[in-house]
Amino acid sequence: MDGQFRSWAEIDTGALCHNAGALAQASPPGVGLIAIVKAGAYGHGAGIVAPALAGRVAGYGVANLAEARELAALPHVGGVPILILSPVLPHERAGAVAGGFEVSVSTVAEAEAFAAAAAGGGRPARVHAVADTGMGRMGARPDEFAGLVGRIRDLARGGAIELAGVATHLPSADEEEAFTHRQIADFRDLVQALRLGPEVAVHLANSAGTLGYREEMDFVTHVRPGLALYGVSPLPAHRGALRPVLTWKTRLSLVRDLPTGATISYGRTRTLDRPSRVATLATGYADGFPRHLSGRGAEVLIGGSRCPVLGRVTMDQIVVDVTDVPGRPEAGEEAVLIGRQGGGTIAVDEMAEKAGTIVWEILTGIGPRVVRVAV
Ligand SMILES: *Cc1c(COP(=O)(O)O)cnc(C)c1O
């Protein structure tokens, strides 16, 4: 691979499988893992991640029909249920049913539309009834949830729909413990009142729910972690159990010596206060390196040393200070934007914090120009 790419992400499939194992260990025995691989497996590349997890997962979760179709076409993925997490658009319903994908429904009207979309097609719509227990994004309100499930059960007698699961989502499992305890208890009450058979999946836990609320998960059949699979824990206490999967690398495209007083990048926000050796790197905000990192103390690794980003991040390039790197870095050499190099580490958490955002946004923002490579 050396010499081939300008900007690339190395995906450590061994670390990915380790994390899947750690999440299985964190779950009650017998609980299945629905691997959340939406948004190109959180920027890691669904084409690498989903096949690498085959055999370890009971299902995959994606955001929409296009992602479900992309996943279903991958090797080794067939036969494992693919659940579409976001509401399916009206014009996508027939395709979702025909593709054999499982869908999330919030309303009786949606359930009826899915039954109608499946009628005569030879295969029932497999739906997960979602309860809104505090996320406010989708789902039936708690007082309407039993009615939604009841309507799905009625429609199921006609054979065009099946209740595949019941679910809710935790909005604050990494921020509000008391609320989350109460939310899990509320959902447990809702589920127990339904007297579900063993064929119906029950799930609510994202990464923070899976790692932090194990004792309360005795009534679930599945967990739905995303971020933790990729080796990043939303709960600091659990960081040690996980291994980061992604290393983002780029190359030095140019190394130059500039005098005191030279100005760097758009808006000339940075003036050198000493004679400096600067390197230009072949990654910019169009690749997903956040422009918000401009002037925020961001660093990259070159030769194992931390090198400050100078001035504003541009679309295709950034400029870094390599004056203090031992030896003379050369064009073509590797720089690490996220990950380890020599004794240095730049965690995605550090980048997110400096950019004023969350790790989910950094990872899913790594753009299509960045080549994903399995290692
Ligand atoms: C994205 C998503 C998850 C995974 O969340 P993480 O915090 O990344 O673990 C789980 N469930 C639903 C419904 C989601 O949309």
C-alpha cells in the first residue's frame, strides 16, 4: 500500500472483532448483537466492516433502504436480518419489503401501509414496533404503544405483516443516568404487558446502554451498539475494554523552510514567530478533516511527533509545523491524523473535542476521497 494513497483509513478488522467480543461479554448471556453499520459503518466502510463481522452478529442496522441494499449485496452478509432504523419513506416501502429488510414503524398508519405494500407479494413485511420513551424522534408514545402492537397483530392474521420486534432508543445513556434507569424500567413495563412470544426481538441499547446498563438488560433479546464496535466508548469507564479500529493517514506533499513573519493559509490567521519548517499535507476539509479545527490547537503525528496545524484548514490541504520533528521529514512520508504513530496517539475523541463536536460526526464525516483499506 505504501506510496499509493494521498489520504486513507486503515481498518483493523482484528480490533473490530475484538470489540464485537467485548460487547457480547458486556451483554447478558444469549443476547444477540445487531451491529449498527449505518453511514458506511460510521465512516469505516460497510464493505469492510459487515463481512468482517459475519458469524458474530445476529443482525445489521442501517439508516435507510439504499444502505440496506448496499449491505445485502456484500459477500458473507446474506441470511442475517438487516434492520432499517429510520422511518422508511412512503415510496420506499414496497422496495423494503421486496428486499426482505426489517423496518421500524411508529404509527398504525405506517403498519397498515406496510401490510398493503406486502399484500400479494409473497413475503410479509417484518416490522419492529418502536416506542418513544424520550427520544422524540420516532415511535409511538407509551400510551399508544400497546395499540400499535395490537394493530400489527390484527394485520398479521392476514399474513402480510409480522411483528419481528419491539424497540425503543436511549437519548441520554451517556449523559443522564437517573433518566436512563427510569426509561429502561418504563420500556420493560411496556414490553412485559405485551406477553410477547420468544420469536419477537426486544431491543433498546446503543453503545452506552450496552456497556453501562447491563444489569437492567435482562429482558432484551438484542443490543444495538454502533460506536463501541468501532472501538470508541461513549462512557469513559469502558475505554480500556475496546480497541480503536480506524487509523486515518495522509502524506506530506511538500516540506519547506519559511522565515519569521511568513503568513499561513486563508485569512492569514497565522504568522510565523520563528524560522519554521512547514509541511503541507494532502488532506483537507473536503476529506472530512474539520475546518473547525483551524486555530484550535489541533495536531497531527509525523515521525511519531505531534505537529501543530498552522492557520486555517483548506479544502484539500493543511499546513503543519514540523520544525521540532527530529530529522528532516520528506514529501511522500506518512502523517497520522487519527490513530497511533511511534509513541504518539491522536484519539478521535481529541479531534472531536477540539473541533467542538462529537466523535460520531468526525467518523461519519470522513469523506469518499479517503480510501478505506482493511488491515
Ligand atoms: C445509531 C443508532 C444506534 C447506535 O448508537 P451508538 O451510540 O453509536 O451505539 C442504535 N440504535 C439506533 C436506533 C440508532 O439510530
